[in-house]
Amino acid sequence: MDTPIAAQGAEDYAEAVTNFRLGDLRALFQGHFEAGINACVECVDRHPAGAVALEWESQDGRRARFTFGEMRERAARFANVLAAYGVGEGDVVSGMLPRIPELLVTILGTWRAGAVYQPLFTALGPKAIEHRLQLAESKFVVTDAANRSKLDEVAGCPPIAVVSTTVRDGDVDFTAALAAASDEFEPVLRKGTEIFMMMSTSGTTGLPKGVPVPLNALPSILAYMRDAVDLRAADRFWNIADPGWAYGLYYAVTGPLLLGHATTFYDGPFTPESTYRIIRTHGITNLAGAPTAFRLLIAAGAEAASGLAGQLRAVSSAGEPLNPEVIRWFGEMLKAPIYDHYGQTELGMVVNNHHRLRHDMHPGSAGFAMPGYRVAVLNDAGEELPANVPGMLAIDIARSPLLWFTGYFKQATPAIADGYYRTGDTVELEPDGRISFVGRADDVITSSGYRIGPFDVESALIEHPAVTEAAVIGKPDPARTEIVKAFVVLAKDFAASDELADELAQYVKRRLSAHAYPREIEFVAELPKTPSGKLQRFLLRTAEAAKGATQ
């Protein structure tokens, strides 16, 4: 079938909001959200069998291509393997695999069986794995030889299938089991309210919480790929994000396949060199990823990007706010529009600068609510705030038909109350309806009565040629409540010095404001991030507090 977006073209944002009907999106699916739907059918079966579903490349340069027909067959085989081990409708299957074709087979086969897929990022350690497996009550795990030993330390680990030429006694040989299984398996239909993915929060304020993702999330995922990413039939698409995390699983796997579009897997670590090579050799025209990756591309220099100007038609950024310097560099050096998108594991993407929808674009803004959502800015009393007053970003539940999150798995969700889901992020509503990101509620700095968003200071710092990366926190100060402290990773050919620290402070003071500049700068080799590349300012605050306690 043609992709649902192939002939739509650009649309005015205001008209898209006015004309939004959830039923119109649901009509694009083969299944029925009330009577029964299967995610594997929606991502594979309903598309032409001969069309390409996956473009894969290994770190050593091997390449392979898989069609929708081949993926349907492999998914059916894996569903039969699961059935043979007693895994059925509603059971959780956990996958801890790198970006190899077997990962996609595991995901799709799990869905075909009516089971629930749980991603386990390959950098997780045994304790983190154990918590997630126990939280989800997983019934089956698929991994590879490189990660198998981690499961030895997991108490009560379910049966394990291993993708490897050498498999331990007692484990399931994934390749052999697939080869022996039938390539026919009738997809299990489930209602839209039933879950097909079990995610985890990042756990920055405690143990990770389970995020159940129902099949009702599929229209929201499709809408993001259509309206924000603007994925077109002629595009070559690559989402750099790992499917071990939400942005990768939602939008590097589910999203493009829903549209009958090929996705790209690169089984290798991120480097600017490999990223530019994949963009060139695969002819990527539509790219998605995190600002961390884009900043590293810039740090590699203009020569590394030579010959790519004009190739990228659309670039989407998610995970943390996009620095204006990145927007400028991509526009000047790659002739590519790079747009900021905002979302959470609990929501998917909800506020975007949409590539397909026409609306004003303002660097530093997260954009507008995706059609199908209404957002609001609340004060501590839960009242909606007017424009230009900082408050907490919230989703208006009754007026957001695409909203699918109803609460954490077997756990209270105080963020849902009084008709809103509170995201925990501090923003401002602009008069035209745009959302400007200020920071996580605990990231905002209060200094001499001013509220300072760390992102603004970081953006100013990164514009200086000496700075590759920057993170800003509030450091307790008896006179000012807090002062702005910056942690800076220097570009090559620059050395740390008091003179450079003063130069950077004055640079920000000039570029930003007289009160929102770093009064203290510490040069560091790297910044703490989650495995998916999100900056973890809370770790810097914790370390700073510990230093203060010993002084």
C-alpha cells in the first residue's frame, strides 16, 4: 500500500488542528482499535511484500536489505518459538540486542504473538536489567553473546534465547529455533487499550518506573512521523537513536514501518565519521537524533561534512532542547532545516516544530502542540497560566484525543490529577501558542531573584569556538541563593585556563544578560549523560553538593 502521507504535502498548522479527527487517523490502520488490532500486521503485513523494510549495516561494513515479506516470515517463526515456550497474549518478552536484524525480528514476532515487547538497552548492567525484568514480570529474554553473561547475575531470570554461533546448554539457540519453526502464525488481535510495549523511565529520581504503552499509541506515533518528521515515500530515513530507548523504539522502528517505509539500522558505536559515512552511502535524506550527536557532528569540523550540503531534506532533534548554534550550523554548512521536537517516554512526542505543517519557526522554541494534543502551562496550584509566565508543561487530558498514557505500571501516578498530566518540565507559553523550554523543574536556577534556564546559558557557551559541550547548574550561594556554574568540555586546540574561563563568562554576559552568566566555570573531559545521550545535570548538582559538604 502507499504510505498514508505520500500525497498529502504541506498543510497549514492551524487548519490541521481544526480539522483533526482521531477517527481519520484510525481509518489508516487495517485493524480496529475496539474489535482487535495487531502491531505486527500494521507494521509489516499490510505493506507490499517486496518493499524494503530494513536497511542494515554492520560496523565492519557488511550490508543487508530485508523486505516486508521477509520480516513477516521471520516474525511468524519467532512467534511460533515463543508459543513453544509458553509465551502468549499479554506476556512480556525482553530484548537486549544491538541494532541487528534479529532485534527487529524479536520485536515484530513478539507483537505478532500478541505479547508485549520490553527493550533492554545493551549498556545496562545486571542490577538495572534485573529490576526491569522483575518489574515487567518478563517471560522470555533474547540477547546476544556479548550481553549473555549479564543475565548470570539476574535472580529469577526467565528462559533465554541467544543470537550467537555458540550457545550455552540450557539456552535457546535463536537462529536454529527460528529455522525449525513454521513461517505461518495467525496474528493475535488485541484491543487498543491493551499494551504492546513496556518501557521504563530513566530513573533519575529513583528506580525506573514501568510505562505501559497501549496499542492506542499507534495513531500518535504515525501522526508524529507524518506531521513532525514529514517522512515521505521518496525519503531515505535514519533515526540514529537506539531502539533500546523510547525515541528509537517508537520512531526508528514502529513509526517508519507503520508508514510502509524502510528504516535504517547501523550496528556500531556513534562516531561523527561513521555517521557521515552512513548518510553518504545510504543516501539519507531524512535524519533524526539527539542534540548530543548533532553537536559532535559539528565538532568534527566542516571538512567532515563536505559534499553533503543539500542532501538532507529534513532533520529532527529530540531528547533535550536544541542549541541555536546547532540550528545555525546545519543551515549554513548542510543546507538542512533541523527542527526541535519535545516528548517523553510517557507521551511520545507532543510539542514540535513540524516539518510538514506550516507555522512560524523560532530558534529556541520547542514548537507547537502536535494536532491531537492540547498543552497548558500550570502554576503550583494547578491553574493555567497566561503567556510569558514560567510554569509546568501539562497535557489537557480531555482535549488531547491522541494521549495514550494513563499511568505507570502497577504504581501510583501523582502527575495525573485534576484533568492534566504534568510533565515536570518548566516552560513558557508564547502569545502565539508556541512553547519555549526553560528546563526541568529542578534544573531552573534562582539567582538574586531571577529565574534562569540552564539551556539559555549552555546555548550561549556553545557558540564560543572553544566550547564543544556545556552543562549549567545552580550552585548554592548565601548572597544570591544560587549562582550559575558551568561545566565545559573544550574543543581540541584549546587549553583550560583562568583566562579562558573569564573570557567565556564575559562572552555569555555579553551574549545573554548581565545576570545569567556563569560566575564559576569548571573545565571537564566529559559530561554525565544517559546512555541515550540526555544530559544529567542532577549528577553535577549531586557532586557539587558533596564537595560543598566536605569544605
